Amino acid sequence: MPYHPSAEAQKLIDRLVGDGSAEQPWAGKPLPKHVAIIMDGNGRWAGDRGLPRIEGHREGIQSVRAVAQACRKLEIPYLTLYAFSTENWKRPRTEIAALMKLLRDFLKEEIPEMLENRIRLDSIGNIKKLPLYVQHQLSKTSRATKAGDMMQLTLALSYGSRDEITQAVKKIARKTVQGKIKESQITQELVSEHLFTAGMPDPDLMIRSSGELRVSNYLLWQIAYAEIHVTPVLWPDFRDIHFYQAILDYMGRDRRFGKVRSK
Ligand code: FPP
């Protein structure tokens, strides 16, 4: 189902890009309902300034705030951020520890902002692998913001798509052996329902910062038909304007889902 901008969001889009010309590739085009982001380039941003890598992550949190606000203003209901991958556990222990503390502080400090903007916090990934103090804050923030009905901000934490799909296959296999489901009932919808993202629409748009042309084990099943927007901007420099640019890029695309163009 195409997701069209509300009158308020349309006004914002027109204000951002309207130049009075007849060329308005975004006019009448749907907005993405779900945007997924690979936040990359924190280390390079810090390195360019002679700073420790963690300073890049710290500044990256300002980008997270800016993007969540921009997404909320456009009334896009789902935003999913790749904050920590299964592969990231191989980083130096000091970097992991500092990242976890930043994450905990973010989760704690953002509650009032999320409540004010009716945003609910959710997470996907192997949450049980995270330090207990992070797990604790994660469930506290999720509980506190549960009623947020305007936007779901999902953090992918200790997340890896192959791992997610493997876990789904195991769950389905177990139910099949137990006789709870028949082989003929294993459909694409059933697989989706066994992923961490069960109940969420698939991303329509995937954004990657820092110019790398990879999907890095992120939402591999779910991005089957997503549009991809790659920007050279490093994540700590990424702000609302870059988010809006990605949205306009998306709105200018012709999505055919394998079919021919409709007249
Ligand atoms: C990739 O940059 C970024 C990460 C592995 C972590 C992302 C984390 C944040 C933006 C901060 C915490 C997030 C939240 C939601 C509070 P990189 O370190 O791989 O950069 P590089 O490729 O330049 O080395």
C-alpha cells in the first residue's frame, strides 16, 4: 500500500524543495513507510580530526537525534538504525565498552523527547548478548515509550541478518517437527513472521552513509525490494538535510516491484 504524505508532511517537503518551477518529481509520490539506515563512517570522521574513534560515535549520536526528528516531522512511521552488528563484537574491547555506555546514556536521556514526540523505542538482534546494564535500560526505555503511536525507532543491536534468518529457520523447523505447522504452510509470510522484524513493514528505503556500496548483513530478507540511497557523507556529519535528500531521491524513483511501468 503506497504511503502518502500527510498535509503537514507535504507542506514540509514543498518548503524544503519547492523552487516555484513546474518540475516537481516528488509531487503526488508516496513517502517510504519504513527507512533503514546503515550508519557508517564514525571511525573515519574521528581519524580525519586526529580524535579517538569513540568521538566519532559520540558525534554520531547527534546525527541519530537529527534523523529521528526529521523522520518524525515527515510522519514516517518506522525508522530502523544499525547501531551494532554481530561482527562489531570483534572490535577492541575498549571501543565496545565505550559504545555500550553511549548507547545506555542515549536510551536514558532520550525518553522525554520520545514521549513528547510519541515515539516508541524497539530493538532487534541478539539482545541477550549485550551487557546487562544495557539490556536493563533497553527494556526500561521500551516500556516507558510503549504508547508512542507516531513512530517506531528500532535499534539493531548485536544484529546480523544471516543469524536472524538462521534463528527463524530453526524456529520453523522445530514447529514442523512438533507437528504445529505443515511443510505446505511454510510461506514467505510465515518466514517474515519468524524474523526479529515480525509485524513491521519491510523497509522501502535503505540509506548508507560514508559511500560504501555494501549491505553488510543488514535486513537481507526485508530489503528485497528496497530502494538504496548511498551518500558519501560520514555518519557524524549526517543531518536532517541529508535525510531529506534521501527521501526526495526515493520519491523521484519509479518502483515497479518486478512489474512493468504502470501508465
Ligand atoms: C560505524 O562506523 C558505526 C558503528 C559501528 C556504530 C554506530 C553507532 C552510533 C552512531 C552511536 C550509537 C548509536 C545509538 C543509536 C545511540 P565505523 O566505526 O565502522 O566507522 P569507519 O568505517 O569509518 O571505521
